[in-house]
Amino acid sequence: MEPGFWHEKWQQQLIGFHQQDINPFLVKYWHTLALPPEAQVFVPLCGKSLDMCFLAEQGHQVIGCELNELAVQQFFEENQLPMQQSAMGEHQHYQTEQVSLYQGDIFTLPPSITAKVSGFYDRAALIAWPESMRAQYAKQLAQLLPQGSVGLLVTLDYPQEALSGPPFAVSPTWVETHLSDDFDIQLLDCQDVLADNPRFVKKEVPWLNEAAYLLRRR
């Protein structure tokens, strides 16, 4: 998954991974993290997700990291948010009152940027990586998160041979095997969402499960 893959997706607006509505699991389970309103929340590979608006509406200071510049610009434009832009090392920093987005590679994001976060939200980051690269991302996420921080992880699982990702299939077994060294893991919910995803239905994928996990950084 070279950066050019994602840049091309955004340039051509082939962004089926972008949800037009706030994720239902986020609305249903975010309160279980019991974060104070003023908490800083990290959103990796954030795109232009409306989920960040939901988090800001809870009072949180949202810190996002996104590879593609167009995605970041569209987030502010489409939500009619004034922003200031500045360079910060290898990254461009876009900031409005409650949202700070760092445009660039998450693997070179300075840990100082996330040093004070106490919450995180991953809906489209873990499932964006093929299995060969996923564990490397998971370790990078753990390194960016302070001990004791809590987060909501949303995954998709389906027979990978039925459809080439992204999004890629992430099974409960993968989550337990690869995240348990750095996180305490609690499964909150798992639902069959095949009927809500026409692309998967069209490709005759037999089942599609969306799961929500509560993670706590050790």
C-alpha cells in the first residue's frame, strides 16, 4: 500500500470508505470510555470523517493524522470551518478551534503531538492496511498513545478471499493476537452489516461483520 495508492483514490474521489453519516457504533459506545469533555482524542488516518465532528461536539480536542492533503482540505471546506495552516516538520498542520489535523505519514508523526491524548478512535485505519503491514501500524499506534489512554476500535471482518481490500478483513483472532501485548481488549458489539454495504452484496460476499472494541493502552 504505497502512498500513491491513497493519493490516487482521493484525487479520483474513489472514497467508498468515507461514510456519509456518523458511525453508529461511535454514537452508541463512545460514552463507555468515560472520557471528560476536555480530553484530547487521537484519530489516525482520519480522512475527512464526520466522526471527528461528533467527537468535537462532545467537547473533545480532536487530533487527527491523514496522509492526503485533499482529504484534510475537504474536511474543513465541507464543514465550513475556518482553519489556519502551518508547517510542522514533515507534516502540515491544519487547525481550527477544536480540531487539529496533521497531514503526512503517520509513521513519522512526532510522539510529542499525541503525548497528552487520553482517548483515541480508529474506524478506518486498522482495516486500511493489508495483513502484511497491519501489525506495523498497530505498533506505531501503540507507540503514539500514552499509557492508560482508552479508545474505540471499529473493524470489519469477512472472507478475505471473497473481495480484495481495502477495507481489509480483520478478525477477532487477529485483534487478540496482535493487539493484546499493548492493549487490554473488550469486545463491545458485533453485527452483521452485509445488507448495508451494496459493494459487498454485489461481489457476493457471504457475510460481513462490523465489530466494536474498547481498547486500553497498557
